[in-house]
Amino acid sequence: MQKVGFIGLGAMGRPMASNVLKAGYELTVFDVVKTAVEQMAEQGAKTALTPREVAERCDVVLISLPNAKIVEAVMTGEDGLLVGAHKGQIFIDLSSVTPEHTRRMAKLAEAKGVDYMDAPISGGVAGATSGTLTIMVGGSEHALAQCQDILQVIGKKIFHAGSVGAGDAVKLVNNLLLGINMAAVAEAMTLGVKAGLDPKVLLEIISVSSGRSYALEAKVPGFILKRNFEPGFAVDLQYKDLEMAVQTGKELGMPLLLTNVAQQVYETAKAKGLGRKDISSIITLSEETAQVTVRE
């Protein structure tokens, strides 16, 4: 059985790492937060002091980090993964970064004889805990075949999107749609209540009509109507994803008009201190303007 490394034991990384461990793999973990490492050690994981140690010990290394800057530091640092890398390894980046960033990392890995794949995930903390994430893979079919069993431990639906960077591209498109849809749902629900409609009736009708969306069905009943804005999926993360989409659009020479408008909504929410709240909390911006509250 392959020896697996896991770098990044945050809200998503730790439950994914736990599932890998429970599946019987020999697991070595690293994180800058010592308590997170200690908690995994209590479950039976081996620990490393640097990313380099993880690379030296493991056949496959999973990376789950907040942003591209940190991924690059873990890859290229003085004690980074590439220093300890050896031919035949596979590095899998589960983080949400741009396709261009992934292609740069893949070239550096290739020089060491390492296969590099982007495999961003969707499904939130609940999906990470239950092992039912959707995984969008960019990389060679050969590399995917070698680590398919590991990915199936953390995800229920695994899609091969194409070559390196394709997984990140799919994730950007998906989260672009989520961000825009959420902004539209917030505005629409506020308008409905301002017009005198019962929000529960409005939800019931739209849920079986052409205006339905994941943002409507997942965020209105469980978050907005209950006034529960704990993430979930945080405003800061949605803003970051829209920023990456805008950046990718600029690189490709493609204007993203609706994306830019939606990004301003999330930027306003961040400015009002909602960055760590669920994306559904952006409805409070419309509510403040309309002087109504969308609730049960």
C-alpha cells in the first residue's frame, strides 16, 4: 500500500486526512499549527517537522492549503516538498488556486520526476468529513490511475477534467456560478419580502420553477430564514474564488462583467465585517437598503 503524506490540516484538510488514515494508509502529516498535527498523531498518523520530510517518506502527497502563495512556499521553500522529492512520486493539490499557478508548480515538479495534479474539491466540511466530496482532477490519466484509490477515500465523485490546470479551471467556473447565484438569490428574496411576500411561500414556488438554484435551495431554508450565518462557505473564500476567476479572465483576455459586479457585493460584505460569515450573510446588505428582514 502506498505511503501517503498530507500537508494542511485545516477545516477541510484534517477530516480528509483522518479518512485516509482510517482507510489503512500509512500517513505522515505536516501543518504549521502544532495542535492540528498533535491531534492527527493521537489518531495514529506519523508527523513531520517540514514538508521536505513528508516528501522524503511518502509516495503520494496531498496538499490542502488556503491559497497559492502558501502552496508555492510549501513546494519551493528551503525545506519544501521539492527538496525532498524523488522520481515516481505524485503530488496532488486539493487547494483552490488558478490554473496558471498549477501549471507553474507542475513544471517544477516535472523537473524532479514528480507527477503533479490539481484536484480541487467541492462539498464543504460536511463532505470532507463524510468522504463524499466532488473532486475535479487535472493531470495525466496514468497519474490519476495510480492514486484513484486514495482519492476515492475522500471523494464520492471523481472527474478527470483534462490536463494539468483543468481541475482548477472547472472549480473556478463552478464557484463563479455559486458566487453570482448567491448574490442574485439575496437580492431577489429581499425584493420579494419588500413586495409583501411570505419568504417561505416564495422559496416553495421558486424551488420548482425556472429561478431555482443550489444557492436558493441550500442557503435560504438552512441559513437565511433561520438567520444562521455561520459557515458553511465563508464570504472571504467566495471572494478569493471570484478574484481568481477575474484574474484568469484577464489572463485569457475575457471580460467577466457579472463576476466583477458579484465580487463587489462580497467586497462590501467583507468591509462590513462579514468575511468569516457564510456567503448567505450577504443578504443583510440588501436587507439594510430595503429595511426588511427575510426570515421565518
